[in-house]
Amino acid sequence: MRDRGGDRVSAAQLLKQPGVRLEQLVADRQVALSIDELTRAIDISSVETTVKYDGYLKQEQARAERARREERRRIPGDFPFARVPGLSREVVHRLSQVRPETLGQASRIPGVTPAAVAVLGVFLGRLSEVRLQPDATDDSCRNPAAHS
């Protein structure tokens, strides 16, 4: 197949261009599909949607997987919420009362905002990085905020 500029491209690449419709490519015999006439419209629409939005779907799947990982991220039982910079007193109070085991649990506590959970997640990430360093014996390993 050739695009509007005359360059050779795959049918999938051509379909990703605005205004290009699979129905028209099939009608112009640029693309041959073996599909049942009873489900033709829905099959063409499904194929076109899959091809056109493949990149977006992959991004969304990756985003959902990151969210699932964050949901399961563990919070140490003795975690000092008051030492996390950026958390309001109310959020610190609620987290200290409930003592969530994961970020997912923390996100479901009334009054704990998504921004607070994000700050907590960043702090936990820095804390784990500092604890993984073999020479983390100074005071900075107890306060990851000192590294930023």
C-alpha cells in the first residue's frame, strides 16, 4: 500500500492516519478481508478500532499495571507518617490511627487524598532505595527527605 505521499506503508500504518477508514480500504480493494457478511460491519469496526487505538490501549494497560503494583506496595508497621514531608496533620493523624498495610488501603481511608497517597508512595520508594544501599549507616537513612 502507499500513503498520500506515495511511500510504501503497511495497512496498519495507513489506518492510523486521520481520515483513513478500513471500510473504504476494503471497498477500494486495497485491503482484503475474509469476514462473514452477517457480522461485516462490526468486524470491520472492531479491527479498525484495535489498529487505530493500539498505542493508547498499551499505554493504558501499562498505567493500570503500575496502579496495581502501587496498590499492593507495603507500608512498614512502624512507619513514621509524621516524618513524611507534605502530609497534612489530618492525613498523618488518620494514617497513624488506621495504620494501613498497603498504599491501596491508605487510599481508601476517608480524608486521605490521592495526592497524599502519591507523596507517601514517593517517600516509601526513597526509603527502600536508601535501605538497599550497603553503606546506609548515617542518619540520612532514617530520613529519605534529606536526599532530595
